[in-house]
Amino acid sequence: MGRRARSARSFGVSPLWGGVSVRSGDRGEAAVGGLWEVPDFWGLFPSRISPLAGEVESGTRVWLDGWRLVEEAGPGERLKASKVGRLVALAYPDAPADLLRWAADLFAWLTAFDDVHVEAPGVTTAELGPHMASFVGVLETGTAPGAAPTPFPAALAELLDRARELLTPLQEERVRARLGKVFVAMLWEITTRERTVSTAEYETMRPHTFFSAVGAALVEPCAGLDLSHGVRADPGVRRLTQALATLWERTNDLYSFAYEQRALGSVPRTLPWLIAQERGLPLDAAFAEAGRWCEEEAVLAHRLIGELSASAREGVPEYAGAVAHAIGGTRRLYEVSDRWREE
């Protein structure tokens, strides 16, 4: 972590904390001991953290404890190690305290449910389906069912109540729509454990299983903006929002690869593995290819940020700047969080 990175414009690589090395030609198994390398393009984007980071982190832990969403020791410790409050403080450094606390609690809720239920060993769509139905009911009615078997629906209803106070109606609607896609994606994720999906299918769903599409929708309100429909529909603005969500999910697949391989005892079925299967590549070459996909998206995002920063349309330059900081905080996210660290 203390090594000096090369110039971002040369697109060098920076080492992970620890990683895995893969035998040449091996697409199925990996051996612990080497380093995966992640493209270093972060110097293209600014980065800073909200001064409210510590306060928000503490508040989210209190919120989680109050709702008793995670009572098992293992998932509970991993959730605390995620440091969600500090992560949102990096993504949205200019957000006011109440909005930053809400965003942290929302991501803590999503992560807690994913850790406890979606990632549970052997979970089936039949077991997960009733949870999804209850969440959709909360999205539609704003209230939780009276006899819910877990506190998750009631906690979601509370989060949506707070959203109505903090967001404009259109911003709230966008967040609800993206949450609905998350619930579909959670069911989809269970189906991928018994089949190999295409990279196209994976890339369609991954921004929702990683919650990055939800995160991208929060950039506007967290920057204090209320963009018009015309601005939101602008192709450049839409593509930049998509690039942010894509970069978040792709870089997570790279940075978490070593941790997931170690935790699973096998190669994680994420983007590098899927590229290896689809193209017949050794896993190390497929990992490098996934890194190139990240580089290409980063270059595109950088170009769009430059173009939109010069726009005369109201709110567009400010939105471009907010996205730039959301991208730029990504590398520090993996320095701040202990969730994916090798032991």
C-alpha cells in the first residue's frame, strides 16, 4: 500500500494487498502466493472524503444494532469491517449529514441482507422469493407486513420514509426503481450458481447485484442537485452515470478477487472467470482483459467529464464534477474498508 503508483496517464498497475497467482493455462484453480494487478487510472479523477465520515460510520453502526439486522457473528463482523459510513463519505464528499447518514444506512441494509440471505450456503430462489415479495410490497405501499419473519422489511420502510423527506419526488422514484432491480438481481444471482452466464448477461445484472446502480442514482441528490428531465435524458449524462456504475462493479470484481478466491476455496465466478470461460483464456490473461475493460470505461468517463464540465446547461458541470469524485474515491474505498483484505 505504501508503494508509489505510476502516473495514471501511463495506465500502470498498482499491487493489491495480497492476492493469488494462477498457473499459465489454468482456468479452474489458483494457488495462493502471488499478486493480481489492478489498472491504476485513479489519478485521472479527484478524490476527497467528507469530514463527516467518522460520525456517519458511528451512526450507521448504531442504526444496524437498533434494527438487529445481523445477529450472526461472522456476517456481523464482515459488515462492520466494510465501514459503509466511510465508503459513502468517499463517494459523496459534499453531501449534507442527514443525506449521508441515510445513504450509509441504505447501503448497510443492502449489504446486510446480501451477506445474511443471498450469500447463505445452498440458498434457493424458493427460499429467497418470499423476502423479495415482501420488499416489493414495501416499495409499493411504504409499509412493512405485520408478521414479517425478519426486521428487514420494517427497516426498508423506515429508509423509504426518510427518502421522502430527503429527496425530490423524481429522485425518490429513481431510487425505488433501482431497488426493484436489485431485488430481481438477487434472485438472478442464485440462478448463476448452477450455470455459466455470458459476460453480456453478467454485465447487465452486476450493477444491481453490487448496488452500484443505486449508488450512481444518489450522486445527484448528494451533490445538492435537482437535474431537469432534459438534462437527465442527455446521452452524455446518461452514459456518464452508466460509466460510474460500471466502473464501481468492475473494479470490485478485480479488487475482491483474491479475497473471494480465498474465502470460497475456488476461483470466484466473477468477470475475470467469465472472460476466461467465454474466450478460452488462462485466468491471468482473463484478469488482465477485465482490467483493460476497466481502463476503457475510465478513459470514456474521463472524456465525458471533460465535455460535460464545459456545458452551459444548468447543473451539468456540477454533476460531472460529482461523478468525478465518486469515481476518484474508489481506490481509497478499498484502502479504507477491511471487507476484502487478506488475513
